[in-house]
Amino acid sequence: MPAQGTEQASTPRTDHATARLVAAGESPLRSVGQVPWHEFKDSIGSAEGIPLLLDAIAWGDPDAARTALAQLRERICQYGFVVQQATAAVVPFLWELARSPRVTCRAQIIDLLSSIAAARQWEDTAAVYPKLLNHRENPVVWERQAREAVQSRRGLIRHLAVGESPEIARATQELARALGE
């Protein structure tokens, strides 16, 4: 972990937009159009394509939903442990999708939330290479914001596995473990 006071904040637009989304108490799927996706970056560049992936996860048939989720995972939590600038903005939507009985890949969404909650790649790298903290865009901040976004809704865990499949129950237990529950 970097020494206290050596960490540079992420850009103001990142912090403002993320804070606004994480603090919002409204249904995330209804507010997907309010997110300034063009201001965020994911692993392939602009995050403008994320709403289409969320829509396919929410409303697609099982194959389309799984494919969209795999693409989303690669864009916001690459390799299962490298979060991106857009990750924290996506987390509220993932929680909403994980709670929706209509969604066919809920266990995989919960697994993605677990991966985000456990991500420490940027922090670990910055501990060895502190110059990472001097970049204009600070990935350590992105990582922390993403973990905090998952943590902020941890109270929803108890609603995920009630009467659900063994696969969802297992994923929920893993998420609870990642969150220290």
C-alpha cells in the first residue's frame, strides 16, 4: 500500500461522476442513460458501449446475456482482477441485475462483483512502483472506488440467495467472503 499522502487523486470528472452514481438511491437500470459513459474508460477505450452490454444482460436470452456479461467482465475487470475507470460506475447496475429474477446469468454477475471486491492489482503494483500514483488518471483510486461501490451495497447480499439455485447460493457465499461478511 502506498505511503500516506503520496497518493494522487483521480481526475475530478471521475470522482464527481462516480460519487454521484454510487450515492444514488434510485434504480440503476433506470438511470443507465444518465451516466456520462463517454467520460469513462474501460479496457478497450471509451465506456460508451457499456449500456448496450447491460441491456443484453438484462433482457437477452441466456446465450446473449452470458456473452454480454463476458464482454463486460473483460472491459471492467480484465483477467478477473484488473479494474478500470468505468468499473465503479457499473457496480450499481450489477447489483440490480444480480437481484433481478429475469436475468439468466445472476450467479456469474455475483462472481463478477466478488472479483471487483477482491481486486488489489493496482494497489499492489503501486506499492512496488509508486510512480504509478503520479499518472494523470490514478488506477489505485479507480480500484478503491470500485471496491467501495460493491461494499456500499453489501446489505443486499441477504436478498440474493433466498430460495435460489445452488449456483447462486455458492456465488453469494463467495461474495460475502470477499466482503468480509
